[in-house]
Amino acid sequence: MDEARARIREISVRDAMERYRANDGTVFFDVRDPNEVNLGRVPSAVHISRGNVESKVEAVIPRDAHVVIYCARGNRSALVADVMQEMGYADVVSMAGGFAAWVDGGGDVEG
């Protein structure tokens, strides 16, 4: 986990919320399991469970997209950011604290 974090960029929930509110085309990417997503998610976020990212992400998210990746607490999203960078995605960040921090910070939730 520490090695992956050293190779990626993390942003705070506050910065992620600013991107969300700017509605600038940033893709919010939820990598939690379906049972977690059913409890709520960032509105209009793209969802692919962590275990399916490598085989499915290219069909859903363009390589030139600005992507904020999140999971429950920020661990799986760091791993996914690392993998996506290896796949050629240039602008991916992991949201520190994950969905729990998003909710605690008063972020919009659907579902």
C-alpha cells in the first residue's frame, strides 16, 4: 500500500468536492463492491469493483479523462490509481479518506 501511495497523487475530500462542484468533466470513479455502492455513492459516479478494473475500465473511462477514484476509506482507490497510471491514464488521483470522508464532509450522495 505504501509503495502504491508513493507513486500516485492523493487529493483531499475538500479538493474532490471542489472538482465535483465545478462540474468540469472530472469523472468520479467508485471502486467499491456492489454491496457498498448500494448504500450510497457520489452522484453520477462510474462504478467498477476493484477486482474488475483492469478488464473493464478502458471501455468506460477514456485515458485522457480527469479521474477522481474513491473507495470506502482510500486504500483500494490508491491501488487502482497506481494500476490506471500503469495502463496509461495520465490524470488519476485517489481521494484520501474515501467515501466515508466524503459523507463526513457533507458531500452529495445518491442512492
